[in-house]
Amino acid sequence: MQQVGFVGLGMMGAPMAHNLVSKGVPLTTFDAAGVTVPGATAVEDAAALAKAATLIILMLPDSRIVAAVMEKLVPALQPGSLVVDMGSSEPGETRRWAAALKAKGCGLLDAPVSGSVPKASAGTLAIMVGGEDADYARAEPVLKAMGEKLIRTGAVGSAHAMKALNNYVYAAGLLAVSEAAQMAEAQGLDLGIFAAVLNASSGRNIASETKLAQEITSGRYAGGFQLGLMRKDLETAGSIAEQTGLPAELLQLCRETWTEALSAFGPKADNTEIHRFLKERPVQV
């Protein structure tokens, strides 16, 4: 197994890196906050990581932070290195960095993940992968150590685009479930039974199945995905809508609602707190 580098040991990155180590992948890590992983070798910066590994995984919050790391990483890359961006970056930025790496004789895959912290810990993430076939074949064994379903999406940048659109569909479902739960509660309906009805009927979606009873009606609000990241993915989806010239009116509503919730609760709040935001927001008449 080739030496693998890993940048970004946050809520998702740390358990993903733990899975790599537990499955025998030789791992070198760099984290700006100083987080380390038992069994992995930690280095002090991105340049040192580039010298230690030729397959490098990025698990970073957004394209701005990816760019800051890549500016240090790219000049130090060994010939033939492969970078795998597993965060939710902007597709245009992904294609830009892919071109820069290609000019250096290196490759880039975009491989964003679907699934929250529990799936990252269990190694059962769904992973979308865009890029060249040869690069995918090289990264596949490493990706399989972190996810149970790998989906090839096409050219580089396609996976990041599909991830943003997927998260928009999830956000729309979560918003609908949150509003419906409020109306059910206002009618004096049993929310446990309502969740069972949704999940046995045509209203079923991932939010009704994994968030309504577990996080929303329980008041736990700990689904494992930050509200700020959700809003960032909606903005990426919005940029795709603008590029295509489509009005995407429901997407615009989701963007506006999450922006208001972000102002109220801050970026670190859980994404399921969109329900609490709707519940506490003054009724407009």
C-alpha cells in the first residue's frame, strides 16, 4: 500500500483517518489545529506532507481553505502525486486546481462523501468520484477503506457538482419535514406516529427516516453536519443554477432560509436546528 497523506482532521476527517489506520494504510497527517491520529505520523505543514506521501487526501470545509492548503502543497508535490479532494468544494475551483496539477505531472480526483459522522466512523460513507480512470484505479483501495459505496460521476469536478445538488435535495427535504412537524404539533398530533406515517408512505425521505424522531422531536439536534456547511453547499448549488440559467425557485427559498438560520444560530449549529429556527422565528402576518 502506498504512503497516504491526510489533511484535515475535523468532525469527518478524524474518523475517516482512523479507518485508514485501522485497515493498515500507512498514513501521514497534517492538521492546522494540531489534531493527530494514533498510528499515523503527524507532520508540521502541507509541504512536509507532500514530501512524505504521493497520494494525498484533503478533507477540508470549503474551497477557500482548500486553496490555502494547495498553495503550500502543490509546489512541494513529488512527480506523479495524486490529490483527492474529499470535501465539498466548488466545481469550478476543482477544475482549476486539476489543471494546475496536470501541468506539474500530477493528478486530482474530486471525491466528496455523503453520510454524517456515524458513517464516517463506521467506514460506510457513500463516495462520489470524478476524474481520470487511471487516477481512480490508484485511489480506489484507499477510498474503499473509508466508504462502502463508490460512485463514478465522470470528469473532474462532476462529483463536487453532484454533491452540492444532492445536498440541496436533502436540505429541501429537511425543510419540508421540519415545517410539517411544526404543523402536526400545532394540530396536537403525535409526532412519533407522524414520523411512522411519513416513513411508511410517500413522504418518506432521508430527513424523515434519520432526523425527525432521532434529532428533531427528541430535541437533540445532533445530526453530525453543521448548519454553516449546509448553507455553503446550498450556495454552491446556487452558483450551478446561475451558470445554467435556471431559476431554481425552491433552491432560492432554501438558500434564504438557511442564511437566516445561520445569522440566528451561527455556523457551528447542527443542520437539524433549521427546525428550531422555524419554530422560534416570529410568525409573519
